[in-house]
Amino acid sequence: MKKSLTLLALVLLFATPIFSQIQRNQMITVPVRDMAGAIEPLSAEQTFSLSIPDTLNFYQRRFLGTGVRQPGGTFNSLCISPTRMNARLDRQNPGDYQFEIVTSGLENLSMPNIVRVTTMTSNVEFTYNFPARLEVRNSDGELIRTFILFTEAQEHRVTIGPNFLEDVPSTGHRPAATTFNPGHGSIAAWIDRQEERIMERMEWDRLREISRLACEVITATFGVPRIASRPVIYGLHRRDAASFPALNAAVEAFQAQIEQAFNSEPLTQELIDQLIQSGEFFAAQYTSESSREMIQIGAVNAGIAFLLAGNTERAMPYLRDATRALPLMRGAQVTAIFRQIAFMNQFRNSDSVIEVFPPTDFDYGFRGW
């Protein structure tokens, strides 16, 4: 910590824009990946429970021995749990923290929409709503947090073909819907005959998706999430370090801050302030006229600093600048870091009710990521 503060003081002393046309830089991979949950990492002495609805409007979980038979085929079991939790999952008791997925299932089902695929084949589309939330209670049963996983207004769409009720591989990835053709007979008649099974399957599919999302939320808020890729920032090439002491000191201070942010302990306000100061320093070091290498140092580092400080929106313009200066970033390490930390940043507030946006839904204009 003292080294970080000393370097930061040096940086702020010389915190003036550096518009020199640096021609060489170097990529720095910080060897850390584990973070603290965005709300409160549970300790190893604590326990938690996770409950999932057994009955929805159409779906009912069926127990056969120790296994679970799912409607219409075989997915991975719904008996899943969050990963990377210090606390122990207790399936028999409520636990110190009780997580419960609350949903009644499928609502507002549309009439079947027959969609022509070719002149001889068609498939069927349905839309529906599926409001769901994750409730968090303490050991006394008091509701302390609510995560809205799907809102009442959120519309879901499903495409159904004649293979919709067939077995699904254990990977959980459903094959693309095959199409109906004249050999299948009347589409409407098939839907009428299979209506209850179709509705049950639709609920099961969505419940499984909700369960996965809930486990991501629990890990991101009360666990120790692991970021898919190690953080990558940019620093000076060793030949230029002596010529730009303030910038070089800023990079070293920032690297120390990243290592502190990934120490599986909650972010302190002191560290958040340091990250914001680093972001502001790096943001001031380049303009659109700067060399590509200078833009990489300024934009990448500023974007990552603001992102780690919990300000996703402020990080975005710098990460956009970075993608223009460094197209290879698209699909590289920064992508995974952005998606996962932006996901966690949703939860870094004291709101008792939070609407969840899954990591895959983050776009913010980063086309091709």
C-alpha cells in the first residue's frame, strides 16, 4: 500500500498531459484474476441455501430415485449451485443466507405464429412473459435483497420445430429447430396434440436459464468471482521509461492498484479514489492527434481504471478509443474483463431491489466484441 501511495503522489505531482509522440509501448499482463463479490463475500464459516421452484404453471419437477427427469428430454439437472463461494452450500437447512428463485412461470402466451422458412417448410414462433426474481434472506428469514432476473414486461421468443420435444444433449445447447414440412401433417394439429408438453418444455428451458443467471448473480455478489482473463494494461517500453518518469510512475502505481483490487477483499473507498485518480490521469495523456501507442496507453488504462472503480459508463468512451487504436482488442482479454466487471458493477450500490442485466447483454457500442 505504501508503495502504491508513494507512486500515486509522484504521479499527481506531475499530472500534466504528455502529448509527446511515443512510438513504442508494451503490454502488461497483471497476474491476478480473483475478485471479491460486489456486495459482501461470504466467509467460510457461513452457509447458504438455494431453492428453485418445483412447480410452475405447466412444469413439475419429477424425482426418479436420485435423478431428475426433465420434460421432453435430458438436460443437465436443475440441481445446480453457484461456483467460487467461500460459504458452504447446505441443501438441508435454510442457511445463513437464503437464496430463492421466485417465479410462477410462463405468462401471456401468444397465439402460434407460423413462419415460412422455404416454399415447402415452416416453423412456429411463440412469445411470452416469464417474470422471475431472486430473493435473498438472512438467517432470520428477513428479506434483504431482491434481484429482478426477468421483468413482467420482458418478452421472450421461442421457435418450435418438430424436434422441440426430443432429447437435448447434456451440453445443454439445443439444436436449431427443424422445420415442419408436408410430411409432418398439420402444424396446428401437432400443436394441439402436444400443447401441454410444449408449454412444459418452454417453462423448463426458461427456468434452466433463470437458474444459471441466478447462480451468476450469487457468485458475483456474495462469492469470489474469477475473471476469465487476466487484466491487460499498457506501459512504456523500457527504452522510453526514463524519458517519461511521470507516466512510467503512473503505470506502476496503476498496476499496484489492480493487484490490490483483485485480492478477494471488498474495494475500499481509498482504493476507489486512487483508481479514479489514475483514470483521470491516463485520460488526460492523449488526444485524437496522439500516436496510436500513446492512445493505447491512455485509453486502455483509463478505461480499465474507471471500470474497476465501479463506473462502467465513464469507462466506455475510453474503451471505444482503445478499440479504434487497437482493433485486436475486439474479442481479446479486455472483452471478458469488461463484460464480467460491468456485470458486477450493477450490484455495487445499496439498493434493496436491483434489475439484473446478464453479462452477455452488455454491448455499449463495442461492435465485434
